Amino acid sequence: MKTASKQKGLAAVELVLITPIIIFLFVINIEVGKFLVENQMLSKMVRNGARFAITNVYGTASGGAIAPLSEIQNMVVYGKPVVADDAAPLLPGLVPNDISLDTSEEFEGFVVVTASHTYTPVFVKIPFTDISFNVSYSASSIMEKRNAL
């Protein structure tokens, strides 16, 4: 019976000690999940922009033409080729200048659309340090140009 009285409150102390670790692991899981969702979203946006570049070509009779760069950038960032000045991007922090297009001879017959983005987590940095958790990443998509019939 003496050991039972010595252990009273021990479970509460253990809970107090382990709770910060559990919260830390929970936050890490949320941040990794949020990063993966943003990465997948950026990949889909770039793929849609590359598809738009080769399929929405009007007013030209030449084969292998692509849509204008500004429309491709708007398609990736906003989800539509023509937008208002106050339009909100589909991915926070992404701007049209983050989108690049490559149609060089190295990729002859193909269009490569690339987007660069910086992931900003909920907890931007560790308190009292200069360590930042921002992660820069990019996504690319390549599509073959269509030839005129």
C-alpha cells in the first residue's frame, strides 16, 4: 500500500512532460501535409498551363504555335487566361513572374512550363533564432506541340 501512495499524481506529471513532444510531432505532421498539398497543387497548375499553351492557339495557321506568355502565366497562377487586376492567385504568394516558358531548340517540338514557389509554413522560424523554415521548390511540365494538319 505504501507504493500506491508514492505514485499518486505520477500520471499527471508524465502527461505534463510528454504533451509538448506530442504537440510538436502533431505540428510537424500538419506542416508536411500542407507542403505536400501545395506541391501537388503547383504541379497541377503547371500541367494545366502547359496544356493551355499548346491547345488554346487561335489566329494562327502555322503548326507548333503556342499561346501568348502572359496568358500562360495567368492560366497557371489564376486558373484563367485573362484576369482582373485584383484577382487572387490559386496558390498564395505565387505571381506571374514566377512562371517561365522554355521553347528552345533543346526542347524542339515541346513546351516546358516551370513555376518556382516558396513554401511558407505556419511557424515561419524558430523563436530567438534566425533559422527559417521557408522551402523553395519548383514544378515543371512538358507538352508536345501540335503540328498543323
